[in-house]
Amino acid sequence: MAEFTQFSSRMLPLSVENVDTDQIIPARFLKAIDKNGMGAALFADWRYDADGTPNSNFVLNDPRYQGAQILLAGDNFGCGSSREHAPWALTGFGFRAVISTSFADIFRNNALKNNLLPISVDAETLKSLFDLAEEAPAVEITVYLENQSIALPDGNSVSFPIDPFFKTCLLKGVDQLGYILAFENEITAYEQTAFSRRRKI
């Protein structure tokens, strides 16, 4: 994974609450075991009409928001069943962060494991971001992971929480296994010491 430090982007507003993982990535796409191509299936049932043509009324197809790397979402984003394909689809489409007032716990953990940053803010902040994205789609905000803040165009900033372990992994660009392997020398030294002690017993 690439190191996750900071980035600036426009925002795509999806003002729907309780978006579950079956809406993010419908179950028929779960046979895939590879992340490649998952972005094409993101919100497939909302994004495409029955004949497969893009639904012009769905925000992901709005040309004003093409290329946005930040998804604004309603409360309780990622609820429902556990499926790692949900963050695969979001990152495959190009999103690097999702901002909402709350996330389902399993989705949050899956997102963090897949280099997707779930950012929790209060309701007032989220509403102001929705208003900003809808009134000025070209406006960008900047996400700073190191100090856990979002810089707004008016000069203000908003802080957000994140689990310290996952923050470290994102900043270093490693997954959980990669984090453990960084301590390979220490692990080997401990095992050798422990082995020596056992032989003396």
C-alpha cells in the first residue's frame, strides 16, 4: 500500500443515510477474489439503469464530481453484512476517504485495512460540507492524517479520531502483516532467547 499522509480533493455528496454494504457492492459481485475492476461495480444498482446505461440522476455519474476522492455520506455508512469488497469497490473507484457522522464498526475496520480513511465528524460539520460540495463542486478540502484534521477553504479546520494502530499502518503504507514484519529482527531475537531459556530448564 502507498503511504497515506495528506491529500486535497473535491467532495462527492451522497446524502443517503444507512447505506449498507449490499448497496455499496451488490452480492452478485462477491464471487470476485481480486480487487481489480471492483470500482466498476460500486453502487451498481443505483449507478446503472436496468439496461446497463449510467443513471444520469445518480451523483456518481454527475460530471461535476468526476475525479473526487472524498465521498460525503449520510449517517451509519457501511452498515449491514461484513464484506471487504465494499472498501475494495470504493478505493477502486478512486475514493481515498469517506466522511460521515458514523460508520458501522466492521466496515470501518475493513476500510482502514484497505487504505480507505473513514472520517467521523459531527452533524453540523457534515451538513456544512454537503452544502459546500453542492454549492461549489470544484472546491477542495485537504485531509491531514498526521494531525488528524481536515482543512476547510475558509481557513478553519476540523479534527477527527482514528485508531492509533491503524493510523500508524496508513502513515507507513503497510497492512497488519507488514507492520508485524517490520519487527522481524526483534521477533527473531526474542525467539532465540526464549529457545535458549527453554533448553536450560
